[in-house]
Amino acid sequence: MIKPTPARTVGFRPGERNVFFHLLTACNLSCKHCYINPPQHGTVTLSLETVLAWLRCFSRPDQESNLILLGGEPTMHPDLAGIIRAAKSMNYHVTVDSNGFLFHDLLDRVSPEELDFLSFSLDGPDAAVNDPIRGDGVFATCTENIKKAVAQGFRTSLIYTVSGMNIVHLHRMPELVKELGVQRFFIQVIGLRGKPAGGMLSPETAWQVDPEHWLEIVPEVAARAAELGLAVTYPKVYLDPDEPFECAGQVAENYFIFPNGRVYQCPLCEDYPIHGFCMENDQLVKRRGLNEDRFFTLSIPEGCVMNKLLQPDNIEYLADGSPRHRISCCLLKQHIEPVRK
Ligand code: SF4
Ligand code: SF4
């Protein structure tokens, strides 16, 4: 067994701003674990004019902000190439998160210099694991387009969402990611939002992975991926006893923007109309009332309050009633730099 390379917890950095912008909710796929919830997030495709106005609203000309363009499938937006160029001119560091289908010839319409990262979602090391989750033929299309992007010189990353359906196959991913020529490997954890909020995956299988499985498998696979020369990021999930708990809603600047104008600070809240902000007349407006921000200040022994409310099954208790682990903010990450040989 490989001794895991110590991962560094990436604390929330004051002044860092992350803008997760869902340009549309439409998608060509119908993944089993899709977190998009059209009744809550809307069904419109934002016009180019509105996207640019909202980007201006969140930009800071004197400081780079991270922009992650999402959907649905963001490459289905006919103006994505223009949006990327405009965002770069507003001093954003731009990432596009795609399911791999790359509509509207994205690779021919932007250059590797214009896009900071192109990220692909893949949930299995082969079609037999990936396609039952993401759809027939998706593995083949996604890996083919990753190869094209790499060959054209784009910086690429790959996101693997760990769930009860695929955790036992995670160990086969590092070699595939390396072979595809991808630079960054993100291991993500399934959240009980959107479709997974509807219940168990099957009578035998839960969506979420228990702590033993997660802690036994994920850090070791991440360390091995770093040994292969990949930059690896994965969520902290379980805080060490001496680690402080921090809620990103209080100490960081993250905005999750949906096409219906809802703007959340916490992704766990996205299935509920408790967004802290909304877009009105192309301006960011703070909402009054009992919204997500009221939960951010609550201090409980279990760590994250929204996790306790929405995903209580991933908390285990000791005989004295105290939690076995405190659950970190879902936005807190562990990072391992590629091991250079
Ligand atoms: S690719 Fe993304 S948006 Fe599309 S169905 Fe899958 S999870 Fe949902
Ligand atoms: S996941 Fe929990 S800790 Fe993180 S922003 Fe949401 S409520 Fe705060």
C-alpha cells in the first residue's frame, strides 16, 4: 500500500472570489446524480447581454476572480466563446465545466490562451462504470474530446464525482487521467441535491459513501495520482480533531448564480428558495428574511449546519452522543501538488 502523501488543506483565503455561473440549465444528458433542479433554478438560457451584465456586476477590475462557467451543459450556450473572451477582458480566471460533448465547436472557437481551464466530468474509468451513471456512449465521446482538447494545447482537468455507484472504481482513475494527458484531477463528493435528494440509489445502495470507505479509499488514490504527476484536489469532508471549523458563507466569497436570478453562497442550499442574494435589474441584491445566511452563524458540534439538516446520515455518533467526526464546509478542499521526479 502506498503511504499517502500529506494533503494540504486549502483554507479560505480572504479576498478570494469564486463565481460559479450557471448560464443555462438545459443539458443533452440526464445523469442519474444530476444536481440541477429546474423548478428551483429555472429553465431559461440567459442571453449574451444578460450574461455580460452579470459578469460585469461580479467582476473586480483590480483583482482576478475565479469564474466557473456551468450549466446544464455550458457548451450548449451558442455564445460561450464570446462569453469566455469577455470574461477574460474583465480579469476573470475562466474555467468551463463540460460533460465532454463540447457543442458549437468550442475547441475551434476559443484558443488555449483564451481559456484558463477546460474541465471534463467523468464518473468511471471505463464505459461499464461511467455510462450507467451518465448515459450510453458518454465515456467514448468524453474521452475522445479530452484527447482533442489536450492535443490542441488546452489546459484540462477531470472531475470524478464519488458516490455509492463508483467509489470502488476510483482506484483505476489516476492511470486513465494520466494517460489522457489531463493536468488536474478533482475528486468530488456526491451531494444530496437535485435527483439524489429523491432517496436511495437502489434498495441496497445509498448515494453517499460512509466515512470508513471515504477515508480508506480517497486519500490513498489522491496520493497515487499525485505520484503520477497530477495536481489533485478533493473535499475535506471529515475534520481532524484539532482542525477549526469554518463556514465559507462567513469567511469566503462564493457565489452560485442560476439563470432564474437566484444567487446562493452555499451549494447545499440550492434545492430551497433560501438564496441570500438575487439579481435584480442586473444588480446583486441582498434578500431579507430567513435565508441561508442565518444558518451560517450557528455553531454545532457536528460542524456544518446545512449538512446536519440535509444530509444527517453521513454523521456518526459515539456512545456519549458526540459526533465521531465533525463535517467540514463542503467547499473546504485538500490539495496535493504533483510529485516531480
Ligand atoms: S452533465 Fe451535468 S447538468 Fe447534464 S445531466 Fe449530467 S450532471 Fe446534470
Ligand atoms: S456547506 Fe455548510 S459550512 Fe459550507 S457554506 Fe454551506 S452551511 Fe456553511
